[in-house]
Amino acid sequence: MHPSRPPFIAGNWKMHHAGPSGVELAVAVARAAALLPAVEVAVAPPLLAIPLILPECAEVARQLHVAPIGVAAQNLYPAPKGAFTGEVSAEMLAEAGCRWVILGHSERRQYFGEDDAFVAKKVAAALAAGLGAIACVGETLEERTSGRTLDVVLRMVDAVIPVLRGAGARGVIAYEPVWAIGTGKVATPDDAQQVHAAIRARLAAADASLAATTRIQYGGSVKGDNARALLAQPDIDGALVGGASLEIDAFAPILRAAQALAAG
Ligand code: PEP
């Protein structure tokens, strides 16, 4: 991580913890985060849980005299309103109190056919509505073994660069090698750093301030025991965490690793 970019750790709950267990987990995360002021923290619950979680996290923040943790959605539809059955717009998420949205996750690309252009539209819609956008990029195992990692990742980055300009700290890229998601296989810190550095260089070629302000999270089997080595890399500014964000005892050590590094 770099001193000019506060570490950002987000938990992607996917399709877990939609009810009371989500409120309990979010409150535990909010309480843990209150002790770790150098780390920006967000949770991304299922949509239904968001109106339950927001007031509880606000209450924790009020009691402990800290800023509330961020709450993120896991998707949006890039139109303000209209006949789009089953969808939710960026404006609706912002109005509900979300601060962030995760976009272009590999599961959405793989199962729901989202392509680079559609992901870029979503990122633009999120930023226009005042949300922060976490744009996910990453290669499959086949793309990695055939030597195409950077081609694929930088193609995905190129698609979002035009819409990330001017977003400042609200623009985040999550590098998530698909083969490392939910598999227990984690990129080595060196391998991850190489890709993060290439992403940073691509941002810098477009706009120096974009490279300086955009946080690049690593995602893919981040756990308490590997977080520190990953986050210590100069171009890794945080983590997008799936499985280990589903229990406070697994998530809190990742937050503490980020705090320890950021606080020196
Ligand atoms: C994810 O899906 O964003 C993710 C990184 O999952 P996991 O941490 O479980 O690999």
C-alpha cells in the first residue's frame, strides 16, 4: 500500500446473510472497524439486508464516535428508472444509503454475460449517482496458463478508464484472478504485485492523477494469514474479500493486518 491511498477492505457477502445474521455480522464489522481508523471498511450484503443493516451501523458509529462503515451493493442496472424488471438503479442505491457498489465481478461476467462495455456503463452510472464503484477485473486459469493475463486484465481496465477519470477515491479497481476466487488458491504477493503495477502503469499512461488516486484491491482467497504479505505490496491498496468476509473471526484479522501496515 501507499501512504497517499488509505487501505480499503470490502467484504463481498454474495448471496449470504440476507436477514438477522447479516445485521449481526455488519454490527460486528462496524465494531471491529471502529478500532481501526486507518482502514476504510465496507460490507456488500444482499440487497434485502441493506435497509436492516444501515441504521444498525449508524447506531454503532454514533455510540463509538466514528464514521459509519460503508455499505455496498453487489450490482446495479445503468438506467435511472424504467421498465427493467428485477433491476435496481444507481440512484435507488444511493437513496437507500449505499456508499459503494461492486461491478463486473467475475461471477456476473460468467453467469450473467456482462461484457466490458456493459460494466463500464454501470461504473459510469454509479459514479454519476455519487456512489463509489469497485470495478472488478481478472483472468481465468486458461487465460493465465496461456500467457494472456495482462492482455485480458488491461483490456478490462481500458474499458473503465474513461469513466473512472475524475472519480478520485470513489474509483476502485479490484484485481481478482478468477482462478483464485473461492478456491483457496491465492496469487503470490509478487504475482499479484506485478499485475497491480501493470494496472497502475496503464492508469498512469491515461492520466497521472488517476493512477495516484485509484485504489487497486486484490481479491481471491484473501485470509487473515495471507493478508499482510499481499497488502504490503506497493500497488495493493486493499482487498475485496469473499469467503473470509462471512464470519467476523475470519474478516477482522484482515482488517487488523491492513491497520497494522497503514499505521506503520
Ligand atoms: C470474491 O468473490 O470477490 C472473492 C474474492 O472471493 P474469495 O475471497 O472467497 O476468494
